[in-house]
Amino acid sequence: QLPIKISPSILSADFARLGDEVRAIDEGGAEWVHVDVMDGHFVPNISIGPMIVEAIRPVTKKILDVHLMIAPADPYLEAFAKAGSDIITVHAEAGPHLDRSLQAIKSMGKKAGVSLNPSTPVSVIENVIDRLDLILIMSVNPGFGGQSFIPQALEKIMQAKALIGDRPIDLEVDGGVTADNAEEIARAGANALVAGSAIYKGNDPATYAPRINDIRRA
Ligand code: DX5
Ligand code: ZN
């Protein structure tokens, strides 16, 4: 298992104070910053685009972990790369040419991830595993923060872990992660935990560091 990373999702941040919200989780000890990009087509919500990635890039030196919930993704990969993303994750369900998308991300010098919706089997990534830097298992149906963890995701984390073997691929989980379920998620094999509402709920920066620590300790 690679080192544990906590990746707070800025989807639950106060967007009127976004720079401060990013700074606060950076200073609060988060390793990564999770950026949820939604297009109102692949998922039933619209969130942020490359301009926001560019705007927060100078605010933190932490890894920008950009989760694209958009279809098609390919026409926008370059914009997200240029905006300063470190990891670019596309959904396996977002188009017929996952291998092409991953090659494009790698050719831009970025780390490449694939995300799987709850209904998508781990087997769809078997043939691209050697192109991957990250696998993102969705533990909610993507589109909104604050949903409950789908327990079936634990089995998929174990399957993904087995597929990864000893490759240096981060195994990330996204949706409904809290200090209460972080232990079983990590035991199943995940090393990167996304948490939106569990960290940003209430939007009081003084609470972020203790909440990040609670998840890490679990
Ligand atoms: C879901 C997003 C998640 C979400 C997580 O569509 O991909 O990153 O913001 O939020 P919580 O942790 O509140 O489930
Ligand atoms: Zn996400």
C-alpha cells in the first residue's frame, strides 16, 4: 500500500472564499486537493471548470487531484493540464476510448487516473492497468457531495487492490467517506481518501485540521 493521502473535496468548500478554503486544508495537513468537475451531462450537476483550477493553483503546492465527471473528456484534457492539474482522472464510462484518454493525459506529463461508477465492474480497467497512476472507486453515484457511502464499494476496493498487485498505483475512494468508515476503507486496500462534507461541513476553517486528523487516525 502506498502512503495514505487525504484529499478534501472543495465541492463542499465555501466558493465565495475558495482561496482561503484551499489554504486552510493545505495548512490543515491534507496531502491532496480534490477538484470535482461536473458538466450537467455525465452527472446531474454543474460545478467548476479549468478557470477555477488555474485560480487555485498559485494558492497551494499540494497535489491537485482533478476528478473529471464530464463526457466527452478528451476535448478538455489539455485545458485542465495547462491549468495546473497534477492528477487527471477520467471516468471509464465517459467514452469508448479510455486508452486514448489515458495516453493523452500521460503525453501532457500528468498522472492519469480512471474512476469507476458504483455499477461499473473493476474488470473494465484490466487492459489499461499499466497506464494508470491512480484508480478511483466511486462509493456514491457521482454528482453531489453529502451522500451516504455504498457498502458494495468495499468489495470493489479489494478487487482493484488485487488487480494493482505491486504496481505503484494509488487506490482512491470517493463519496461518503468519514472518520467512521475510513478504517474499513483503508483495510480493504485504499490509500487515498476523498472527503468533502466530512471536512468542509459548516465551513469553519478551524475544524478542518482536526477532521483531517480524525480521518487519518482512523
Ligand atoms: C461526488 C464527488 C465527490 C464528493 C464527495 O460526485 O465526486 O468528490 O464531493 O463528497 P462527500 O465526501 O461529501 O461524499
Ligand atoms: Zn470526486
